[in-house]
Amino acid sequence: MNIHNNINLFQAKGKTIVTIGTFDGVHLGHQKVLTKLKNAAIVREAESVLLTFFPHPRMILQQDLDIKLLNTIEEKKELISSFGIDNLIIHPFDAKFSRLTAEDFVKTILVNQLNLCKIIIGYDHRFGRNRTATIEDLIAFGEKYNFEVEQITAKEIDEISISSTKIRTALLEGDIKTANTFLGYKYNLTGAVIEGKKIGRTINFPTANIKVSENYKLIPKNGVYVVSANIDNDEYFGMMNIGTNPTISEGNQSIEVHLFDFNKSIYDKEIKISFLERIRDERKFDSLEDLKIQLEKDKTLSIEKIEQYK
């Protein structure tokens, strides 16, 4: 898959078939659209193009800096590439771009730059300055500039919308099973291993502290999770705590993973953690010994659950 960080960097080799959207999560609903895009491009012998934007338009237009997304840009690239799409364009979204009129967007971007012969888009898609143009306007532009418009049905759009909402809600409630079902893969996060307080090793539960650099990445509800970790393309299993460590000294939220049968030094390494299940809330214990006893129980339960994921 070719990745272009600006629309102006894209040069079409021939005709293209395009879809547009944020595709946050690249969940099962999005995957249907990507499959539709790929198949349509094969039939028309055209290039497939997914046009998306970053930052998220809500960050710019609504100054919604607290918005949390299911994927970072790197995660989205990896997911989309697995569907055989030819081109991913991640265009910088800013106030100037948002002021393009609908016809300017169609003529300058879609027709002149992307050289489209077909666009696959939601029936409720709105675009152009102040998002005033509708799918009917797009169809009219298609007739004027000679491209086809294929509408994604209301049912499919509802599935996509419902899925996105349910995934975010499920993650914020710690319901990993529901989130993973709608995603079609295991929710994950990637981060660098940083130095922690090293208290875990004093009770025989050493942990790797994970620093997720993108502050817009959605972190699931505080608690203890059964997880798998990808380190240098090898898979390990373990349990992870998201929370404030109330037993030791409550502070800022931290993400700490204890990997089973693992004793390598991984400071400064980037590792990918996938969520399998949530097993309990974070709790404050009366002593480190009480915490250790609970962690032993958590480990036993986690190992039992891991068997179904191997």
C-alpha cells in the first residue's frame, strides 16, 4: 500500500475509485467498505484510494482536544494495509481546507488530483464548507464531471456508527469482549517501556511501564486485564494494570504489564499490547503482602483464561 501524507503528493497512474472517512477503529463495518472499495477497483481496473484526514476534523472545527480515538495514525496504516488497498492518503486537516466549497473540493481534489471514476460514500455524507453539500449534490457533480457515485446504504452506515459508539463505550466500561467482537480483532495499544518505581519486583511481580505517546489514544477503563504482548515479533502473555496504584501511592494513571515466564530487559523498546479480557477493578490493599496475594490469584486466573486464546 502506498501512503501519502498530503493529497498533493498523490499522482494517479490511471483512474481511481475513492472512499472518504475517518475509519477510526477500522472495525467490521469499515472492513466491509474497504472490501467493497478493493473489489470495485478490481472490476474497473482502477486504483483504490482511501482519503482520510488528520488531525480529526473535530479537533480543528470544534476545538475538541479531549477526543479519544481507537487508532493512532500508525495503527490505522497497519490495519488498512491488510485489506489490499492501493493508496492511503492522510491529508492534514486545517481551517483553510475546511473552507473549500463543495464544488472546489470535487473539482480540485477528487477530479483533478485523484482522477476518480467512482466514489463509494455514505448516503448521509456531507461535505464542503460548513458541510452544507449532500449526497444529492455529489451525484449532480458526478454527472457534471463524469464520475459514478455509489451510496453505502443506511443499514451499513448505521452498523458503522453503532459499532464505533459501542466500541468506545465498551472500552470505557472495561468490556473488552464486546469491543473486540465489533472490531474483528483484539484492541491494542503500542508504547515504549519506561522506568518505573520498580516496586513490583520486590513482591516477585516485575512490571514493564508502558508510555503511550499519543494523548488522543483511547485507554480502556482502569483495572486488571489479561493481555498478550508483541515484542520483536514474538508473542508473550501476561496481565496488565491500568490505574493509579492506590496501594503504593496514588498518582497519575499508569499502564504496567507483568509478562509470564519473561526475564529480558526491554527498557526503551516499543511493544504492542493486545487486550484479551478484563478480570477485575483496581483496588487499594492494606499492605504489599495483601497485594501480592491478590496478584497470585490474578495470575492463576489469567493463565486459565489464556488457554482459550492460544
